[in-house]
Amino acid sequence: MGNETSTARVDFKNLDESTVTAIRQTLKAGQLKELPASWNILPVEAKQKCSSQLKNPQGTIDESKYLGFAARHIGISAEDHVRFLCILIGKEPPVQIKDMKMALTQLFTALCNTYKCDGFSKETLLAHSEALSLSILHDSIYGTEKRKNTFRKEGDMNKELQNDELEKVVYENQLIEYAINQVLCSAYSIKSKIVPKSKIPVSDSFLSPLQLLFLNHNIPHKYKDIWRPIFSTRKDGESFSKLAGLIINRGPTVLIVKDNEGNIFGGYNTQSWKIGPNFFGSSDSFLFHLEPVMNIYESTPFNQNYQYFNMKQKTMPNGLGQGGQLEYFGYWVDSEFGRVVTSPSCTTYFSPQLGAQEGKISDLEIWGVGEEPEDIDGGSASVLNMDPELQAVMEMMGKTFHSKAIREVDDKENEDED
């Protein structure tokens, strides 16, 4: 691994003419001894290693190398992205897992710096960068072991990864491709045209950008980048009635809980929430950890107890939960709002205990992902048609039924016509 080759002709395979012109404008002022200030998003050590690749024998930034570095590493080539990570490591493969973790941590730290991270300390963002790096490297460290079994387990960080193993890591984790593109495009002060910036609700969530990106990259592609606020304790208060009135028939959702011990966890749910005595949902749903680790726990064939939501019942659990079985959920948000319960394990998703066994809610937010359903009251099979008692309960909670209002207007117009 040597410096970027300096030639008069550069292959601009991933750069259009306007982008090349914009990059050249950066160097127009003359010979630069150091990279432009826009590269300060990278940690100092990472910036220095990139700079060493881009200088000529005279010690100034070489235009051809500068352009060639962008052309080679901005894009979707796993091979080129491995090479970029090896530049951050400072050596060719094979590399130890601990060195790969260091490079990914530097990359994700730089990615954080492309977002506004008000409210998060540098130490917290570094911890999130490390947690995300370890999550990505999980299979390299533990092989085929399930994440439930490795939750508190120390792995062998001295194991060496060959080039093909590094390419496999990059290929299977598109968040690496996303991070490299965003970081380099920001460093070069150009727009990312190949891998657009994800539209995540950084300013409206208690999660950090990396935690949001981790979730966004694990939900189905068709739902990414559209995050609709449905409920938040900070905005809507600590009311299960209000939560229930806001989440019914809102499409796929992401529910996130922070408990009084600092654990952050939750679930992605593929189907709209609906009140009833039975489990529902689909196998595409999952549970997740964001603190103290970042993990996704996918569904298993063991049972189909994906989602549960009930209230105002004397003989059934009243609240909202996911996975496991009645009274033994993966996580459970009780209708007596403020109480959150997690089980030691969950057969539906093969997850470890997500938080405190008997915890208190510090923060809770629910996001709809993807487009809003056309009729949030449920269309032709709405609650108005299905269950008059449920309608009465929901109206007691302050739920406004748009379809009822429309129906009343239609009935009035019909009377006038008669």
C-alpha cells in the first residue's frame, strides 16, 4: 500500500465533470501543505494518514493524487473501501480485528461530525462509534454464535482477517459504504450523489446519529429515510391513553425505550398496531439493543408472537409488548405508564434481556417508517365498522376518528338532498 499514484491522467470513474471542477477549485489557491479544513471531521490520526497518501515529494498536496483518491474511494466498490480502511489502519491485509475496529471507530467518529450532535459529549459519541464497530465485526469475532450468546462475552480481537474476509465485512454491512461516501464527500466539500445522505430525525430524537443510522440501515429499504413522529414522552407526556390513541393503524413502526438504568432497546414492527387479545405481526419484525451494545435480534421459527396490544381488559394483560408470551414478553410497556418490563430471554426473537427486569421509562418514542397509510382509521375495515365498543373506548381517550367525521358529513348531505 503506497501513496496514490500521481499521473497527469486520472480515472474519474465515480466523479462527474462538475464534481471534478469543484474539487479542483479547492486547490486553486496554490500549493497546500495540509489538507483543507473540511478534512477536520476526521480524527487527527486518520487525517494524517490520508494526508500522507496525497502529498508529493515536495510535501504539498498533489492535485492528481487528491482527485485520484476521491475517484477511487467515493463509490460502491468493496475492494476500494477495504483499501481506504487499510489506509486508516496503516498496513495491508491481513490485519487484526482490533485494528479493523480502530479504523471503523475512526470512520464512524468522522461520520458523527457530518451531523449536528448537540447534547452528546465526545466520549458518548466515541462509545457509540465503538459499539457500532463491534456490532459490524460480530461475525468476524464470534463466527456463527448468536448475538444472544455473545451479549456479555469477550471475543478474540487478535484474530487476523484476510483481504477476502475484509471485503465480506464491507459487502455485508452497507453502513460502511454509506459512512465512507458521506465522510469523503464532506471532506472534499462535494455533494454525495452515489450514496445520498439518509434522512434521519437527528434533531427530534433522543438517539445519536449513529444509533438512528444503525436502525435505518436495518429496516426494509422501502421504509428507509421516511421517519414520521407518532409519539414521544418528551412531547406528548407520560400517558398510555395518548400513546394508544396515536399509534393505531399508522403502518410499520419503530418503538424505542430508554429505561432508568440507561439501557436503550425496542422493536421494529411491520404491521400497524391494533387492539386485541391475540398476538399479530410478521416475521420481518425484530428486537434491538442500542445501549449497552448495538444488536439486531431477528425472529425465529419458534412462535409467531411478534406484537401484542391490549387495554381495558380484566382477564388479559393491558399494555403493549413484543415477543415471548403473555406475561413474559421480550419487552412490555404497561398500561400503567412508566413501567417497562423485560424478560431474561425471548424465544420469538432469541434475544437476551434487553433492559431492567422491572424498570421505569426514562424516554420513549415511536416512529412511523415509510409513507403514512392512506386511511389511518383503517379504511373500509376501520374500527368504526368492526367494534363499536372499541370506538367508544378510543373516543374516551381523546382519539379523533377522521372517517367518522366524514361519515357524519356524508349523512348530513344525503339528508339535505332528500
